Amino acid sequence: MKRRSLLLGAATLTLSQLAAGCESKPTLKIRSLKNGIPAQLASKFSRDLQPSPVLQVTQEAQLKELFALLQKWKRTPAAKNQADLVMLGDYWLTVAIRQKLIQPIDPATINNWSKLPERWQKLVRRNDDGQLDAKGQVWAAPYRWGSTVIAYRTDKFKALGWTPTDWSDLWRVELRDRISLPDSAREVIGLTLKKLGKSYNTQQLDQVPNLKKELANLHGQAKLYSSDSYLQPLILGDTWLAVGSSGDVLPLLQTQSDIAVVIPASGTALWTDLWVQPASGKPVSLAEKWINFCLQPQIAPQLSLLAKASSPIIVGMKPEDLPADVRSNSVLLPEAKILAASDFLLPFGDAGIAQYRSLWQEIRQVVKG
């Protein structure tokens, strides 16, 4: 899904000012998704270190553009615009490792690494084929995460007399032709698997009873499928409910009082943005310092609030050490049982991918009754 598509106003200007001039100062070149680095934290990083470094941030609109840059730099390793660190979604990590676009990170050089919850440490430890491996190398540093959520129109649901709380609500007859779903086999088949008590990462789809029937019924509920143009129909009231990324939806709540958001009680899909080092670049100590800075417990809550995406560090912190705005936000910090029931979308082999693609094509061709 396309995520974090709204700008934070002055962030671009402030980051540009940080990078202007001061050529003699140590410089850290970062390629980030738009809004990926709150300007306030970039300023604090530069202030806290001595000598004060320049944080040179270039922002891209989509994660796929950042991945394409890694491919470009692999072909032309002497490129002048190559960054020291690049933001990458966990979805892209496997193929980045397989294509040798990135190099491992040494967690021993990052003092706050141990503060990462274990599931995020496991997520980035992979073998050379990009598969999870407890004995593999660390290929990335988790930065922030979010989830697949349900956004809905409170005014429309007030008339219905109920509000959505879990995936099963998407099948209720009152919502027929009122729902937008992601244009993604992993997401739509995954949430249906969750409804049936399975994991998003289930691969033997033909062994899941009623899966095809449930998917066909959900298809009948959908007004549209979109991963990047689903918010406007919700704002206009053309749809009453949308399944999308918390990174898209959370900024919307600041301006749209008729929209609310909930994480499904049975668990959901999790995504994580990571810092990776291009394969052809030389490791720089400033990159390690930036990663360590982002993993500080005193920085993590600020990052979560400003970036509208959660630092993994807050998951392991005591509630009393978190500001009320984080503690009370059930999207930034879901209940422990919901988080435990949620899944990262793990890499599949060719057979698993083929099963999802085949079932997805079959369901999408079903004519609605």
C-alpha cells in the first residue's frame, strides 16, 4: 500500500536548511520517504552531536522509488548522489538482499540495539537468500512501524447503531458496496485468513476450509479496490469503510472529524520501515549514530507522535514512561494481545506466491450478484 502520502508542512524546508552550507562539517546523506524524518528530530540529532553534523535528507514519494535507487547505485557504484542510509520497507528487504543491493549492519556498533523488542530483531536477521534465519546477519535497522487498519465514517455508522471492531464486520450485509479494499492479494486474502483464525502468512490456501467462499462474499461487499486512492471516496462518503495503512489514515484524523480508525481485535498485518546501507557504500560512523539516536527511549515517543508511525522501542517501554498522547492512542500503541496476534508479512517462496496470485485472480473475476 502507498503510505505516508501527506507532507508535514515545514519539514522539507527545515531539512533543506539543515543541509545547506557547512560543507566542512561531517555529513550524513539519507534518502527517506516523504515525512519519514520529522524536522524537529533531525534538528535535535545535529544539535546533540559534537562536532555538529549536517543531516542531508533527500525525500522520495514512494518506497518503490527508494528501492529503484538502490538498484541504480548497484549498477553505478560511483554515483555522486549515493546516500549513506536509505529507508526501505520490510516488504522489499528479501529482494534487496537477493539482488545484493545492501550490506549487513553490525548491531554491536549500536548501543541501543538491545532495546529493540525481539520480534523486530528477528525480522531483520536473514540469510543470504533473504529468508528469516536466527543465525543470519542483520541486514537493516528497524525505524518505525504501523499496521493495516479499518477506517470508517462515524456519521454513517451512527445510523447503523454499531461500529466495526474486527475483520468479520466487513461481511455484514449493511456494508454491501460500501467498502474499499487494498489492491493486494496478501492483504485481502490475509485479512480473510485472520477472520478464519489463521495467520496472514498461511501458504497452503487449498487446505483452509471456506476460504474461497469467504473471499467471494467479501468481493461482493467491495465498492472498489485501491491501495493509493481510497481515502478520497471515504472523505466524500462514497464509501463508509476503508481498509488501509495506519500511515495513511492517522494524518487524516487531524482534519476529518467524521472518520475514526480501529485495529481489528483478532490481529492485523504489520509493516516496518527500515534503515539499510547501500552495498557499494562505505559504512560511516554517523550512520550508526543516527540509528542509535532513533532507538533512544527518550526519542521514540517523539518520533511516534511526529511521524504518525510507531517506534518499535515504545512497545517495550513502561506505560508510565510514555506521554499520554502515545499511551492513549490505540493505533500507535495497540493492546498487547492484539499486537501479539498480528503478523509481519513474511517472504514467500515461489509456490506460495503462485497460490496467492491464482486465488486472487479467480476471486477478482467473480461477477457480483
